Amino acid sequence: MTDVRYNMLDDLITGAALRGLTRSEVIEELGPPDKVDSSAFYYLVKEVYETDIDPTQIIYLEIRFEPKEGSVYSTEMREGL
């Protein structure tokens, strides 16, 4: 699942595919988020493991929502959370 998300990451960040969508429309398009806070959804994109059981790198797609309208206004890549 995360390989598919990683391959789509650049398009989701630079394109306008998610801009203006509501929270429910984002869930309809991408499925339920892995993390949620009051103003953003976070989708796990990639975990990198080396010799330990803990990941050495975690990449998320962060989708931020306008406080009033509740629509997407920002999409970014975030490492670790």
C-alpha cells in the first residue's frame, strides 16, 4: 500500500487533485487517514527499516484544511511524526 502512495506523492503535492476537497471527499479518494488532528490528515507514505525493528525514516502526506470552509488548502510531505 505505501509503495503506491509513495509513487503518487509528487502528484498529490504539486497537483491540484485534492485542493478544495472536503474531509469526507479526501477520505472517499484516499481512504481513512493514518493520523488526524484538528486541522490535518496524515497518510503514511513510506517507512524505511534498516537493522532495527524501529523505522529509520517515516514519510507522511500531510493534508491541511481551512478552518472555516473545511476544504483542503495545503498538501506537503512530512518526515516523522
